[in-house]
Amino acid sequence: MPANRSAFFRRGLAAATALPLLTLAACGYGSEASDNETAKVAAGAEKIDGLDSVKIGYFGNLTHATALVGVQKGYFQKQLGATKAAYQIFNAGPSEIEALNSSSIDIGFIGPSPAINGYTKSGGKNLRIIGGAASGGVKLVVNPDKIKSLKDVKGKKIATPQLGNTQDVAFLNWIAEQGWKVDAESGKGDVSVVRTDNKVTPDAYKSGSIDGAWVPEPTASKLVAEGAKVLLDEADLWPDKKFVITNIIVRQAFLKDHPKAVEAVLKASIEANKWINANPDAAKASANKQLETDSGKALPAAVIDPAWKSIQFTNDPLAATLNTEAEHAVKAGLLEKPDLKGIYDLKPLNEVLKAEGESTVSDAGLGVG
């Protein structure tokens, strides 16, 4: 990687990991999720792989509802038996990758761009994607008084969550497809790309410091509640309207040493997605309850109802779309062309899916040899 681009990634990582977290946990990477009363250990349960705990990371986003529901309904704890399910909450993908690298977490729910960056920067040695969780749930929302059509985005100030994150890459790629020019690092050009933490984006919109945002749910619907309008749903840009927004990753050493624990977390994730898809209203309430437990504040109906409808929950990691997202990052100048061979190990997932009579999923040729 050229020196200037390597420096770019170091600055991007530093900026992302400096974002304020919900509360600072002892590990320094994320906040500890509150204990859940439903997550009781069954009588006579045994520890899995001899582990005292399995540390699971996730974001306080609706696009991570598989994890939210898995925590709230006690699915992870049920599958792990007497091994404690311990949780850490993150606001930024790079900080979760750093926590994974330092063994502060074992398994995490995360977006595709941090997974790609984490894998390539380590030379393919620190993580594997072992499953999918969600598709969609990303929108371009704008001030309707300033932006009436897509062409009106030119010359405006549009927020993304962070430099080089999944939505930032998607927006930069969309800008390029319009024939407009933006410097990826500074965000300056035909559109001003303003990197803004999702927690403060609604206030930035209200103050007029941004004209819109390309963001995941529930931030998009929070802006709509403040008077913004949805100009574009990112799903409309993808074949079959599907693209990966949340994957499940694991430390490679943990996957090798504790396969039964990994299998247990995958079983819990599959169980959570099955319940979510069969009970959408109850699942929405469950996810919202866990958000309230973790952050102290539930989402109002005006925000969670439209947000929930735009997300699909799936065990399929949609590997082909991750490869496309990597190509977008290369085109935007954020990444050297990566070698993603080996980023996936879907054998444990497919074994569980087969056992449950479900269809297996593809790694699009990017699996371990």
C-alpha cells in the first residue's frame, strides 16, 4: 500500500476510534451491555469448550437487531449453557475490530467495510466472517426545502457516519456514479461529505449544519421525524434489493480453538432471525426493549416503525455484495485492490443450517481453501 494511502487509513482509524462511546468500559473499546433477566442459565447446563464466557460485540443499531433480539430473548445464553454470554456495545466498526484484535471480544456483529479493512490490514490473519445478519436499512435523507431531486445533492452538505465506513463508501461510490468529484479523505468537492457520529447527526440536521445524510437505521428515520424526506433507499441500487449491512465475525484463533462455542452463537443467531421473521411486531418491540436497556432510551413509534420495515434479517452473508462493496472502496480511493480469498468460513453456519433443514449459503468463492 502506498505511504499516503496507508497514512489515510491510520487517520481514518484514529478518527473512528475516537468517537464517543455510550459509556467507557474497562476494556476501553465499548460499553458493557446490561445483564438481561431473560438470559438465565438452565439448571444442569455445562460450559461449552470449557469457557467461562464468550464475549460478543454489537452496535446499538436496528441493523444489528439479530444481536439485540438474541440478547433480549436470551438466545445466546441458552445456547452457551453455563458459559456466560458477555456483551460489549460499539459505535464504530474500527473500534470493534480493534477489540477483536486485542481479544477483548471473541465474536462480533459488524458492517462489511470494517470487516474488509480489518481482514486486509492483518494480511488475512485476524478474522473470519462466519454468517450474515441483516440486509438493507440504509437511506439518503435530505432537507426537502433545499433538495428536491437527486441532482440537487450537488453542492450540498451530506453526512455519513465516519470516514471509510460502510455508508461513507456507498455514498462516495454513488457520487462518482453521478459524475461528480469529491476528495475521499477531506470530503470536499462537488458534494461536501461531512463525517458525523450517528448520535449527533439529528442535532446537526436540526441546526442546519448538514443538508442531509446517508445513514443506517434508525438514524435515517430519526431525521425523517425531524422533517427530512427519504430521497433514496440504498436497496434500490442493488440487484434484488439486497446488500449486506451486518455480518458476524470471529477471531480466527477463537474459531479454531472453540468451535462448539462458535456453533452455539450461530445457532442463537439463526434462532433470533427465525423468530424475528415469524414475529415482526414482537421482534421490533424486543429489539427496542434491548435498545432501551443498553442506552436508557427506547425509540418512539414514529422512528422505529418505518426503520424496521426497511431491514431484512437473513443468515446469508450475501458474500457477492461484500465483494462489490470492496470494489466500491477501491474506486473511491479508500482501499488498494484487496485479496479477500479466505475472508469467509461458512462451514459451521452451513452445518447448522443443514441440521435445521434450512438452505445453505454461498461464500461467492471467497471462502477458506
